Amino acid sequence: MVDLMSILLIIPLLGCMFALFARKNDVNAFYVTIFTIVSDMAVLLCLLPNVVRIGGDAVNGWTYQWLMPMNVELSFGADVFSMLLLLGVYLALLIGLVGLLPQQRKSKSLLLSTLYFAWCMTGFLTARDMLSFYIFFAGMVPPLVMSVGNFGNVRKMSSLYVFFALCFVGALMLLTATLVIYRFNHGNIGLLEIALIRMPKYAALVVWIGVCAAFLSRIPIWPLHHWFSLVCGGIKNPLVYIIFNLMPLTGIYGFMRFWQLTVPESAEVFLPIMTTFGVLTMLFAAFIGISHKDFLPKLFSYSAVYYLLFLLVIVLLDTKYAQNIAYSLFIFLIVNATLTVSELWSENACAESKCDYRGILAYMPKLSKVFAFFVLVAVGLPISSMFWNNFVLISALFKENFAAGIGVMTAITLIGMGIMFELFMMRSLPENIDSEVWVEDISDKQTAFFMAIVVLLFLSFFDPLWFVF
């Protein structure tokens, strides 16, 4: 366990080193990145059986003595929740890599940013002490901003600067909470031990405000959803879009780890406000998604709706639903990444063939099958474990807060209708078919890759952890 956890953290750094020395305008860095992600997935699959065998509880796998006079010890561990999310992140990044166009695979700076981001996500999701948690939380902002700034085609750079400022302020707020905890604990502390610290009510409130502000800065909730939509609006690189869309996951995971540990009784008065803003943002995003003509804004609205659903479940329900959230998020990350790649492939095919975007999938039968299947999973058909777990979560949400449940179900229904309508339009043949139009479909290797993902989702319908032996 100890060796595997340390290897899991070291592999992305080794991948960065090898990719750094790869030649420019070559695909060596691309293959190094794929090999690094696959290697980390293999290590993760070796770790998961040990975690599941002990009931899914966190296990400290690796500790590092740092700054001994200041009583700082960094520790890393694993549980089913963090391991499933990390596996979903790896698969999403792998799907993004497969979706890159040939010319995009030669961008060494993009691949280096991806590997560094993967390392930060690995450290963040396996951190078991407050300082490590903060370091990796703040550390993933630079590779995100570099990727989006260089390859995201952001229409207004000022929106990217504002988004970076929001992430920076969020990191400062979490740093403030970390320093307050350090002050009253007289040293670093494990995440599970934060509730044991004795501190005045005002200090507990400062910690809660810092933690919540930090994590909300990563989630597309009002008014922050505006800057999220502005930044992602022009992204046409599938890997960059997927990396950007993984940022709200860090806020959701942060709430999962801290909500029950840091919320003082005096702060519970803010819970109805957060619930109201969450539901209203979901409804607003759903209406924007269903009214937009392009698929990518619909996909962003779909992501916002589901991330906010998971946020409401965490703050309103008991922690016994943690594994249901993990199972749903695992499938959600895969489905979202695949739809992103499929959409950008179809747009690129339209640009190259100079044909109409409406009905493009009728010319691409292989991509059409992949796209249709993942849209059906996204809208909630009983094809994967996301259906069962979302059913459990939404049912529990109705029982806890009926009004919030109505709002959540309305938003999910609206955005599902919008995505299904867009699929219908993309598959429908135009009235006047131009027989001279030829559109290049996805390759047999890419089709086989996504068929393997389809099989993974099918098997998860019966047992979300079927791959753990």
C-alpha cells in the first residue's frame, strides 16, 4: 500500500520530465502522456481492491516528514470515494487525449500542462492532511490557466483574468482557513481530525467561511456561473475543455470532505440561502441550455446542472450517500468527456467538409452510434449505474426538501430535453442531400476505444465496482 501510493504520486512527475525533453513538433510527448495516464490507472486499479476489502474507509498509505521544527507531516491515503473520482479523472483525460486532432498532439506545452494538472488532481484527491490538501488545491490553477489561455480560444481575455482572480481568491480563502486551523492545532492536522480541534466560535466561523468560499469559487453557481460560461464558450480543444470542466469537481470533493467537519451551528442559517441559489442556478442553466442553438453550450449547462445537484446532495443529505455520489460522478465524468470529444469531432468534420452542422452525424455512422449512446446515458436512461444512483440521490433529496427536489427535477428534465433534441437534429438528414459531400468518420481504433468505454458503462449497471477483484 505504501509503495503503490507513492508511485501513484510520482508517475505524473516522471511523465512531465520525459515529456519536457521530447522534441518539438513531434508526437513523442503525446505518447508519453498517454503512457503516464494509463500507468497511473494501472496503479490505481491495484490500490482499489485493498481499499474495498477494508470497507472503503480511508487508509493512510504514505507519509512524508517535512519541516520537522514546525510539526509538519504530509500524509496521503485512499478510500473508495477518492479512488473512483481519480479513476474517472484519468479516464476523462485519456478520452480527451484520444480526441485530439493530429496537429494538436504535437503541442508539448499542452501535454506538459495536462500531466502537471493530473499530478495536482492525484495529490488533491489523495491528500489526508490539511496542508497537502491546500497545496494541491492551489497548485492546479496555473496549468489550467496556461492551457485555457494558450489553447482555449477565449474570446475575451479579460474573462480569463477574472476567472483566474476568482480561483486565486478562493485559494487565499482556503489558505486563511488552513492558517487558523494550524494556529489552534499548533501544527498540521489530518482532515478527519479537524472536528476534534477546540477553537472559539468566531474562529470556527472564519474556517467555515474560508472553506466554503474556496470551494464555491470552483463551482458554476450564481454569480460565478457567468465567468465559467464566458471562459468555456470559445474552447475548441477537447482536452482543454475537459480539464476546465474538471475544476468544479474539486469544489464538490472539497465540500464532501469538509462539510460535516467544519460547519458550526451558527452557520446553518446560511444553508437555505445556498440551497436557493443552487436550485435557481440549475433552473437558469437549464433554460439557457435548452434555448441555445449549439451543442457545446448545452453540454456546459448539463455539467452545471449535475455539479449543482451533487453539491445540494452533499449539503442537504447525510454522509451515508457518499458512495452513491462517487458512483454517479464516476460515470458523469466519462460521459461528459466523451460527449465533448464527439461534439468537437463533428464540428471539425463540418469545417473540413464545408457541410451543414445539422445532420452531420448522418454522414458519420460510427461517431453517430457513439454519440447517441452517451447522450442516452446523459439524459438518465437505465444503461449505467448513474441511473440507479441518481435515482437514489434525487429520491432522498425529495424526502429532505420537497421544493428543492421539484426544482432539481425540473432542471434535469429541461436540460435532458435540450440534449435529446440536439441529437435528433444532428442525426436527421437534410432535406436536400448533397451526394458529393464526403465526411471522414472516426477511425476503427477510435471506435474500438469508445466501444470499450461503452462496455465499461454497461457492466457498471450491475456492479459499479465490477473491475475490482
